[in-house]
Amino acid sequence: MRLCKLIASGIASGYLALMATVAHAAWPERPVKIVVPFPPGNSSDVSMRLLAELLAPRLGQAVVVENKVGAGGTIGTGFAAKQPADGYTLAMGSTGPLSIGPWLRPDSMTYDPLKDLEPIAAVAWAPQVMVVRTDEPYDTINGLIEQTKKSGNPLTYGTPGVGTTPHLVISKFLHDAGIQGQHIPYKGGMQSLADLVGGQVNFMSDNVPVFSAALDGKRVKPIGVTSAQRIPTLPDVPTLAEQGLKDFSMQGWILLMAPTGVPADVKKRLETEVAAVMQDKNMQDRLLGFGLVPMNMPQSEIPAFLKDESQKWKEVVDISGAKN
């Protein structure tokens, strides 16, 4: 009798294990969701929608984007970090929620960026370009620095707000250049751009799409890019490092993340399929069209990259004085 029970128990256990394996192997059996912690339409949101569009046929399921905004991206990122680690909820990871938020607003953080989320793939860089009005007498970063030192007056600059990446990037620039600036925060990049063109502020730095129409219309001129390399869509604009600010490299980035603990085979499938999408020329060209640069970084290098970025942005937050 006992032997029969043991046999029956063994058969049942084997059956359940087999069913679990079959069910698991079928992933994904329903749509996959990517949580974007920013409003629809900005470059980071667009990058995820492009990724979702090309990833869906490879997974055989719909991939939908859900926007959960607020608190500099930490609300949506925190929501995604607390979802089941089953591969059905992913997150757009970016500079603000992962590397700036912990230092800028530590009391409001509901997640640990380095522990509660794990990287799936690198997607794109979001470099910034510094611009001035076209009637300024200089065309370079050095010209701006020299004129500022000569006048003895601080530069006025507009940004989308305290603690945003444009604010932090300019704070780092002013620090490294050894000049003073007066920050004028706005509610958005387009409002500060209007005042730049109108002469109320001296210069700005922001992602390329913010300035696309103004650059095309010759209402502003680019004097430098903040990334380590030149931007493919602005090949004639030198980097700040090229213009004498040694090792200056400040830019945003976009990753695909998942709640920590996703089953190894599901994570491997995601990594493989997303990597294939990122090698697609259509994907790369469309990212470039939105002012982004494909981020060719192996998945294995992302954890160390995130640790380095966290420390780098901590130092910039300290420089800026923006911490709550």
C-alpha cells in the first residue's frame, strides 16, 4: 500500500513538474507590457513604442506600452519594479529614475534601482546639444566661455526644471568651465526655447528633438554636444571634450529592464529577441530620426555601467545643489 502511494506520489509530482515546464516553455502566452514612466510622445516613450512594434512579431504576442508618469519617472519605475518577475511586465529604465532619483529625492524612492530591477538590453543614448541664438558673435563653447569671463556676468540658461537632466548637465558644464550661471527653470523645454529665441536667456542644453525645428529654421545654432562622441545627426558639431573640457561626457540613456528574478529561460529569450531588434537597421534608423543614438552595449556590461552612472550622477547632483 505504501509502495503504491509512493508510486502515485512520484507520478503526480512528475506530472506537475512536466506541466509546469510546458506552461513555462510557452512564454509568452499573453501580451507583454512595457511600463514607461514618462508621458506619451517624448523620445524615451517613442523608443519603447518602436521596440514594442518590432518585438511583438518575434514573441508572437502583442507588446503594449503603458505610461505611468510622475515624480521624475520614479512612480512608474517603482510600479514596474514591484510587479511579478514573470516576464510579462517590463520597464523602460532611464537616467532619471535609475541614476538621478536616488540622489535627488531619496526620501520618495520606493525601489532600489540596482536591486529591484535587472537589465534586459541597452536601447539608446539620449545626447544633448547646447545651443545659443544665431545672432551671438561666437560659434563654439570656448567662445561662450570667453565672452562670459570677459563680461563678468553669469550666463542665464533655461531648463525644464530643477533636477532635470538639462539642469544637471549645464551645472556640470559650468563647474568644469569655471564660470557662473543663473538658472531659470521652466515647465518644459519648448517654453525655455521660446525665451532663448526671444533673448530672455543666453543658452540652453537639451535633447536634440527639442531643438529640431529651431535648428532647421536657423533660429538657434549648436555650439557643442555633451556626449563623448559626435551625434550622427549633427556630425559637424564638436563635443565639449573636443573643445577643451577634458573627459566631459554627460548624456541620458534608455534601457529595457525587468523586475529582478525573471526566470532564466524567459530572460534569455527576451535578451535574444531584443538584441535582434536592436540590430535591425529599421530600428536604428528610426531611433536616429528621433534624436537618439543606438546604444551598442552588451547586456553583460550593463550592471557595471549602471553602478558607474549612479556614482557619476550623484556627483553632478551634489554640484548642482538640486537635492531636496
